[in-house]
Amino acid sequence: MRRDPEPSDGGIHPLLAGRFSPYRFDPSAAVDDETLGLLLEAARWAPSAGNSQPWGFFAARPGEPDHERVVRHLAPSSARWATDAGLLVVTSTRRHVDDTELRYSEFADYDLGQAIAHMTLQAEALGLASHQFRAFDMEGLTKELSPNPGWAIVSMIALGKAVGEPPEGRDRRSVAELLSAPWASP
């Protein structure tokens, strides 16, 4: 892996160039109802296969009863920083395809990723940082939240005001590697 120059040097949008996954959040920075609504609205407008929109979210903020329901299932590695975020979002996807004989949508996880990406960029536009993670007890959280049949929890997102500045540059694979890495040479 080589260190690319600052991401903004490539001409990408500043929201993308400035995005990073913080490991510290300001515990005093609350995420209000209007902000939560905007984050969910951004996710709502993500593209999906056949416009199926197979995503769902469970939002939990510090001081609310649902927050403890989520926090108690965090792995120690994520509990150190995620509990201070102004919002924890449990992401889920509907893998059962309604009104078809298909029992599984091969696009559901991909479509959920699109919705999360939209939410992440909206967070950046609102001055919030986000950190997506999977360090939690999946079985325990699934039992706790009891998603409807056909639905599966996939990940979590911590959102809030980051403490500290983004790192000075990040290691990223080059564009040439992105184009060549997955393909066998002729």
C-alpha cells in the first residue's frame, strides 16, 4: 500500500476527502431529532435493486432507554469509544424478497451499504463524523432487538462530533491497484 497525497488533491468532493472514522466522540454533543431525521432521509433516497429499499435502522441516543439495550452488546474494543457518540445506529437488511419466490435477495447487503453511504455523507454535511463497525455481540443484539422474520442485523454506525482532527493522510490503495487487483492477468 502506498500513501496517496491528501485526498482532496485528487479533486474528489471535500465531504469525501474529509471523511474519517474517529475513535473519540464528544459525549456532550447530542444528535437532535431534526438531525436524526435528516440522516434517515438521506438513507431513504439511496438507490436499491428494483427500488426495494431493503434497509432498516434502530437508532439509540445516550440518555434514552434504547441506548443501553445497544451499548450492553458492544465488544470492549468498540465500547471504549462508541458509547460517547451522540447516536448509535444498528443497521439491518431485509433479505427476504416480498411477492416473489426468492428467499434471499443477493443485493440486500449491497443496497444497505448504499443507504449507509448516503447517511455518512449527510452526517459529514451536517458537521458530524461517523464510524461504521461490527465489533458487537451479533447473537445477543439480535435476540435483544428481535428483528422481524427475513431481516438481519449487519453492522452499527456511531455518529457524533469527533474529538480531535482527522489524521494527516491515510494509507489507501492506488487507483491502479483498484483496477488491477481483482482481475487475473491474461
